Amino acid sequence: MAIERIFTGILGTAAALALWAQDPVLSQSTPEPAAPADNAAAEAGPADAPAPDPLAKGKYLAAAGNCISCHTAPGGEPFAGGVAFVTDFGTLYSTNITSDATAGIGGWTLEQFTRAMREGIDNDGVHLYPAFPYTAFTKIGDEDMAELFAYIKTIPPSSGVPPANEMGFPFNQRSLMAVWNALFFEPARFTPDTAQSAEWNRGAYLVEGLGHCGACHTPRNLLGAEKADAALSGGTYLDEVTGGAVRPWYAVNLTPSQNGLKGWTQDNIVTYLKTGHGTRVGSYGPMNEVITGSTMHLSDADVNAMAVYLKSLKPIENGVTQTIAEKDQRAGETLYTIHCGTCHLPTGLGSTPGSELGAPLVGSAVVQGNDPSTLINIILNGTEVITPAPAKGWKNMKAFGNLLDDDEVATLANYLRTSWGNQGGKVTPAQVAKQR
Ligand code: HEC
Ligand code: HEC
Ligand code: HEC
């Protein structure tokens, strides 16, 4: 989806994000303009601190929802849309949500905006596609919605018109979305769980609502609807890899499972979401834009709440195991020693961030993911850390796609997935060929 904006370092968007980052409201690290007290959960935070800028709350909520990433095309004007979303059903483009009365949503009322955000229906009553995460935004409360709209209304107008969608029949029939919604979607506000703390509820509200983490991290059914019973247990979707090709990515299991965040402390999660690096891993893939466009700008209290919620999830153990033949194990070890071991160390433990070496592979969610797409992407294309690179973060890992053939990449992947206590199902050369 929208990843090319960060990956290829296109200036326009980099500039937009830089502006965003410099913004006094969004760049402050103190929890000052936390989202408004919109429900019981929100009341917990430092939410009622008076904000001098009347739009501060709305702007903060726009960051929590990462509107800018999905609505700003490479080199395009902020929020003017035109970002391509490649899906199994065709390619669609995000819309212009600037205050332009014709090209944007400047003429919309709060009611129309609210209906779009909560029900996926635009001002003309036309159905929107769920690449726009209204299935998550439906959880946004009334007060937050009004603050968000007040801010969106102030975005400078752009007359930019996004390209026409390229959706094949029948998916180009938007009316079909009424059937999809009837099958898979029920508009509903977030309801706090009174058995849980206010902090937990705040985290749940952000992760499931504005943060729309499940849009990538929850597996989808054949018609593209998130599977509620497998929420946040890992999802595969299409996004750009370094170089611009669109390939499957696996957004890892975020529950505290063996192949998920079991080994991550509260602090690991917070540091990663706030800075894009940490002792377990640095950000390098589609998470780059989630962090730079959104979580980095959230208050410490809110990111802490999100981590509390993630840590509390019931582990969904959906990992697969394999037994590896001794000769494959030896072949993998040899390849690893030659190409990877100097950075990731023979123990797979890697080194501390900031050094020239590599991240730990032991316990890695990416290495153990039940879909190896992301693991294969990294080996083939290397990693690209977030911009600006965190001072204490890891460097980029180079691409091995030209050095290793499909068999070797598969052998290496299987070695990583069965060493040092790691567990992950078999990777075939055919899977590697598909990801090239
Ligand atoms: C994951 C990507 C994504 C994120 C995040 C996102 N949007 Fe969108 N949005 C889209 C896409 C794609 C469309 C177009 C859907 C379609 O054409 O059916 C869209 C459409 C819309 C529309 C309908 C506009 C119209 O002209 O019909 C509104 C309003 C909107 N988004 C507002 C927002 C706001 C506000 C945020 C942040 C809170 C946001 N979006 C975040 C992808 C996103
Ligand atoms: C020159 C040092 C270097 C070499 C050689 C190297 N890597 Fe890396 N690798 C890194 C760095 C640095 C990172 C972390 C990037 C980041 O966090 O942004 C990384 C990250 C990874 C990750 C992601 C871990 C996670 O949990 O997200 C995997 C998997 C990986 N490397 C596998 C390999 C394999 C397989 C090889 C050999 C083919 C290899 N690396 C060779 C430096 C290296
Ligand atoms: C646009 C899709 C997308 C969205 C939205 C998204 N993620 Fe991710 N996430 C990924 C992908 C892909 C990976 C694995 C590769 C990488 O690090 O980019 C990942 C990895 C992670 C990791 C593990 C890092 C690692 O390498 O082990 C954490 C933690 C995480 N995401 C948290 C979140 C949270 C919290 C949210 C919601 C605020 C979120 N993500 C939203 C795509 C997404």
C-alpha cells in the first residue's frame, strides 16, 4: 500500500512528514495534548490538560489515525490523496481530504464526515472500500470525531484529483460493499471494559480504533474482511519492497505468543513505537510509516497504554513447526556463517543497537512468522531504517537477493526458523521465487 512514500524517499512526502514532525503540537514528547476525554477510558490520561491551540486535539487524533500517510501521495500535497492501494481485488487510490470544496471534503458536514468514518459511506451515499479503515474508525467516540473533523476542515485546500481506480468487475461495483458490510461489519463505538483499568481501555481504544493496527496485523478472509477471532495474530497484505515492486508482507503476530511479542517487555514495545528502534528490533518496513506518521507523535501515556493493551492480549499460538534434516541444517549453518554470522553472531543474539552489527534473530517475530513473506523480503531486499535514522538505531542491512539463489534463501530461512529455540514452518524455494 502506501509504503513507497517512505521507502523511496520521495521528497514531497518526506517534506510533509518533516513538517508534521516539526509541528510544535505533534513533536512534543510530553503527553500534553492527549486525546480528549471521549469515553471512560480516555478520562484516565492527562487528557484534560488545557491545550492552547483549539485544534490541537484534532491534530493529535489525526496523528493517532495516521491520516497523513494514507492520504499523501509521493511528491503530492499533504492530505490530497492519490496514494495507490494494491489489493487482491484491484488498485484503488485514496481521496483528497483537504478543505477544497470540490476536490476535497471542504463542503462536508460533521454528519457526513462521521458517516464516512463510521459506516464507510460518503457524502453522496456511495460506499467506500475498506482499504479506508472505517471498520476500525467506527470505534471513534463523538467528541473525538468532532475534534478530528474541526482539524481536518483547516487543512489547506488542494485541487488535486486522485487517479481513477483500477478495480476489475465485480469489485468496481461499489454497491457490492453494502453486501460486504452486511456480512462482515457492524458499526459500533468503543465500549470500555469495566473490569479493566482505564489505561488498558485507553490502549484498546487506540489500538482497535484510530490506530487501526488490525488493518495489517489481523488475518483477513477471502473477501478481505478481518477475522475477528484471530485479531492481531498476524496478517498478510501487499505493500512495496525496497525498489518499488509490490510484494506480500507479513505483519507479525502482536499477541504475546511464541511467534509474536512474547519476548517483548512493556518498555520494548513503547520504545519501538515512540522511536522506531529498540533493543529487540529497529523499524525498517511498512512499520516505518506507522511510526513516523503516527505512534512517534503520541504521548508517552498513550503509547504506554497501547503497550499495556497489547501485553494483555490472550496469546494466539498459530505458529507452525518443522523438523529439519541434518544436511539442510548444516547447509544452512554454512550459509549463515558466510553471509550473516558476522553481524548477527553465531548465537543469533546480534548486538546492541547503534553498533555496526545486526539485530537479534533469537525469538524474532519476523523470523518465526507463520507466513515467511517479511523474512524473505528482508533477505532479498535488505532493510531500510526510518528517516531520519534514529541516532542509536541499527544501520541498514544490505540486500542478498543477488548473492543468494532461491534454494539458498529457503535453506537459510529454514535454518533461522529452527535454530536457537526459534520455531517456524518450512520455507520453499518456490515461495522465495514468488517474493523476488
Ligand atoms: C490505511 C489507509 C488509510 C488511513 C490510515 C486513512 N484513510 Fe481515509 N481513505 C483511505 C482510502 C483508500 C480512501 C478511499 C476509499 C474509497 O475510495 O472507497 C479513503 C477515504 C476517506 C474519506 C472519504 C472521502 C471521500 O471523498 O469519499 C474520508 C473522509 C477519509 N478517508 C478520512 C480519513 C481520516 C480523517 C483519516 C485519519 C483519521 C483517514 N482517512 C485515514 C485510506 C486511509
Ligand atoms: C552488515 C551486517 C549484517 C549482515 C551481514 C546481515 N544482517 Fe541482518 N540485519 C542487520 C541489521 C543492522 C538489522 C536490523 C535492521 C533494523 O532493525 O532496522 C538486520 C535485521 C535482520 C532481520 C530482521 C530481524 C527482526 O526481528 O526483524 C533478519 C531476519 C535478518 N537481518 C537476517 C539476516 C540474514 C539471513 C543475513 C544473511 C543472509 C543477514 N541478516 C546478514 C545487519 C546485518
Ligand atoms: C500498514 C500496515 C501496518 C499497520 C497499520 C501496522 N503495522 Fe505493525 N507491522 C507491519 C509489518 C509489515 C510488520 C513487520 C515488518 C516491519 O517491521 O515492517 C510490522 C511489525 C510490527 C511490530 C514488530 C516489529 C518486529 O520487527 O518484530 C510491532 C510491535 C508492530 N508492528 C506494532 C504495530 C502497532 C502497535 C500498530 C498500530 C498502531 C501497527 N503495528 C500497525 C505492518 C503494519
